[in-house]
Amino acid sequence: MGFLKRYKKYAFIPVDILCVLLAYLFTLLLRCDNGIPREFMMEAQNTVIVGSILTVICLLLARGYENLWKYSSIRDYSKTVILCGIAVCILLLIKLIFPDPFLTEKLILFSGAVSAVLIVGTRIVARVVLSVTDLPYKMNTGENTLIIGGGSAAKLLIDDMQRGNTQPYHIVGIIDDNPEKKGRYIGNYKVLGNRKEILGVCEKYRVEVIIIAIPSADSKELQKILTICSETGCKIKLMPGIEQAIQENGKLSSKSIRDVEIEDLLERDPIHLDNHSLKKQISDKTVLVTGGGGSIGSELCRQIAKYNPKKLVVVDCYENNAYDLQQELRYHYPELSLDTIIASVRDEKRLDELFAHYRPQLVFHAAAHKHVPLMETSPQEAIKNNVFGTWNVAHAAHKYQVEKFVLISTDKAVNPTNIMGATKRICEMITQAIQSISETDFVAVRFGNVLGSNGSVIPLFKRQIIHGGPVTVTHKDITRYFMTIPEAAQLVLQAASFATGGEIFVLDMGKPVKIYDLAEKLIRLSGYIPDKDIHIKVTGLRPGEKLYEELLMAEEGLTNTSHNKIFIGQPLGCRYETLKEQLEHLKTVLWDTEPDAVKQAVSDMVDTYSPDLDCNKVRS
């Protein structure tokens, strides 16, 4: 059996020889009206044998028998015709040396053309037979699946599904909005209707899985389709862009189909970057990232690595994350000069040593405590890490004449109702105050929640759904701004390229999203019905939590930049000496055992901080 499997690809050799013999026989019959004389046949047989051998040799040398004819294409057939033509040309050269009075050049050319037609015809017949005999098996395996989109992507996807031995999908039909396609067939599967008929089709055919095969759809169009599909209760999967899905063999792989993520439901246009300015800013420079192992910090490092820095220095106090990032960057960017340092931003002396040694030109400060409820019960830790950690890094940047210092801030710094937001507001004040005494450009970049980051709501919802619920939401009307991790990192780098010193850059976060709606959509995307299969439980707002977040303070004006998603807020100035005195006072109360006293000291510094604000009341 192993022998047969190994050499079955050469089964076409005797078929091809037969095709060549039949082609020459046909030619001789056309020439001789009353049958082929015996002496004519004897004289021509040498030419026929040589022609057969040459055809097989050409196909062998050019690997013409290596193709899987079950999946053949026009390109494969064209190659076969060309190889047959080469064999005829060689035969003609031989006949110039050894003339044959019976088979002239014209007859040889005609015979070669007929043999090429016969050889290609056998391949086409083989493909049809193999496809038809294999189809019933393919049609009866896997979950009932509906494909959305009847374009080239769907055709490639269907072809790939049919060529696999086993298959998780049984395609019941296709949905496409083009009225001319309704009722027609794409790869043996019928176009059943348009998007308005999705619910009815899913019910009629008991669809279990929906695959959206429209890689060209923009975010708004995709969201409309997803909204309809989410009402079916089916599992929803998505085919990415063809440029991502095409594998090395030039065929679309069904393995590229992925689950729909909640990020796909956000109406977000693609981010367009000024790569020239980013390359100019980063290339051949030493870049230091604090908190480099965190969600934003690690993505910043990935983005920075693309622009060929002279050296990338990753600083983090948590060794596991730092180690994972180190291994990832070394794998994807083997030429990158990378140093991974375990250190805390609280350690002023250690930071001084690092800055003295590396002399970074760009610093991205992403190290921070960010979990609102945890910081409410441990405000001292939020202040030590966020406020004085930023003070330490900023002063090291000033002392060692860093070109640009970029603080990663948050929308929670605007009119903060929690200690985490208040400490981040002080961090912004530090960058603006130290700007007044430094040649370094100090800026902050402010944005909202990041989807998929450590501790964010989406991973929590997913874990709760896996365990059967309930999914917990703190308030039915609570809203948040959301952005993906790559989006945030890319826009931070772009904003840094605009920095001239003292700015607070505000990123366009799109429309605010209701967390309750987000939970419902995530449950539906998982194939469940909200409050039937998986319940949503409202638990009440946590200490320091707002119903909504703001991105701009009342005293700030908003200025456009050359990028449509980046704006500049110009807040009131902060005097360096005044802020320094306030921080000295804050240090003295850090060791107070009463968190309220610490929060009061922060409130004295941040007049927009309202620690006792009733969180259930929406500010008008």
C-alpha cells in the first residue's frame, strides 16, 4: 500500500503515452483516406514512439506529474500544454536530422496539438470525477454552516473546505446582498437570499455556525452584519483579509477563520500612521519603556521594534511579563538590540544608574497601578507608584537630557472620583511643571479603556461566560470609551512625534459604549441568549467608579493636529516649585494609617478630585 501511495502520481504516464499514440493515429487516418498502409505504419512508428517518450520526459523533468489534479487550475493546464509543445519542438529538430517522408512537419505539429488536447482533457475528466465522488462525503459532515458573502473570498473558502479530508463545517448555503446572485450557485452551494433573510434561513436550515466571508467590509458595515447575526443564537466566525489568510501554497486555509471578538463590534476606522515621522523619531535612537511588560507597555515595545531603534530598553518590576516579552521580541526581531531590566520606578537610585548607563533619547512611561477598586483600598501604593514613580522617571529624563518624555495617562484623570485617576492627574501636572525647567519635551497622552488589557472587562466577561454566568455589570447605564491595544500604542507613538513640550494629547476614542450592551453582545457572540442561557447581574457601582468617563477637562481647550484621531488639550499651567512643595507634604502623610487622610492630601492638590462624590449621580 505504501508503494502504491508513493507512486500513484505517475499513473498518468501510460495514459499520456496512449494519448500521444491516439493523436498520431488520428493524424495518419486523416492523411490516408483508404486506411493506413502497413509500410506507412512501419515507417512512422519510430517517430510516434520518440514523440511519446519526449512528451513523458518533458512532463517528468518539469514535475508535471506532481500536481494534485483534483485541485488543478488553468495555470496547471497551461503548463501541461506548454510542455507538450516543447516535446513537439524537440521532435521537429530531430526530424530535421532524420527526415520522415510520411510524417511531415505540418503533420507532427497537428499531432502535437491533438495530443496536448487529449492529455489536458484526461486531467479535467479526473478532476471532475474526483470532485463529484468526494462531494457527498463533504456535504454530510460537520455543523450546519451559513456563509455570509458570495464573492471571491467565499469561493476560495469553499474550495479549501472541500479539499480537506475531515471538516467541522456542513455548508447549507450562502447569503449575498447582490440580487443577481440569488438562486445561483457558488461552488455547488446556493445563494439563499440577502442579509434581511439571515434569521429565516438560520431557522429553516437549523444553522449552527455563521462564517462572515467579506474581508473587504469596513467596521461599520461589519457591525451591521454582526448585529443581525448575533440575533440568531449561532456561533459567529470571521474570515480575515485575504492578504492575511493566503498561505504559502497560494490557497486560502479554513484554519484562518477566527472567532468574532468584541473589538469587531466597535465602529472604529483603520488607523493611518505617518510612518516617515515615526521612523525619523525612533530609528537609530535608544528608547526606554517603563512598565514594558504591561498591556500598553509591551505593545509600545512591539511597535517601536518595527522602526529599528538603536537600542530598546524594557524596564519592569514584574519579571514574568518582562521575560515573556523579551522572548517574543527576540523571536520576531532577532536583529533588535534589546535589554530587559528588572527595576522599579520607585527606586530613584536605580533609575539614575539606568539613565546614566543607557542615555535614552526617548522615554515612554507606562509603569503604573491602574486598578480602580484595588487602589481605593490602598491609596498609599497608588501614590508611591504612580506619583513618585513618575516624579523619579521624569527627573531622570530631565537630568540626562532625554529628547522626549511621554507619559501614558488615562481618561480617569479628568474630574477624578477615584484615587487612581487623581494620581494620574498629578502625573500630568508633574510633566507640565517640569517642562518649565527642562529642555526635554514632556508630554502626556490620555485615552480610555483598552480592550483585552490585563484586568479589563472583556477577559472578565469571557471567563464568566465560560463558567455559565452570571456576567456581572456594575450599573445598567454605565458607559466607557474603548480602544484596542495596538490602536492605543500606535497613536501614542504618533502623538509623541507631534510633541513640542507641555501638551496633553487626547486620543479620539470613538463613541462611548454601554457596558451592559457590551455584555449582551459578547454573550450572543458566544452562541447564547442573554438572560436566558447566561444571566446578566447588576452589582452596583464600586467605590470611586463613575457612570461615564471624560477625556477633556473643563478648563482645557481642544486643538486639532495633523492626525484626525489626535487632539491637544492645553490645561492651566503648573508651577514647579509649588508642585514640589505639595509633593513634599504628600510624602509626609503617606505613612498615615487612615486612607481618608491620604485622599484628602491628594484632594488638596487636585481641586477636581472629589473622593466623596456620589458615584450614582451623573454629572450634568
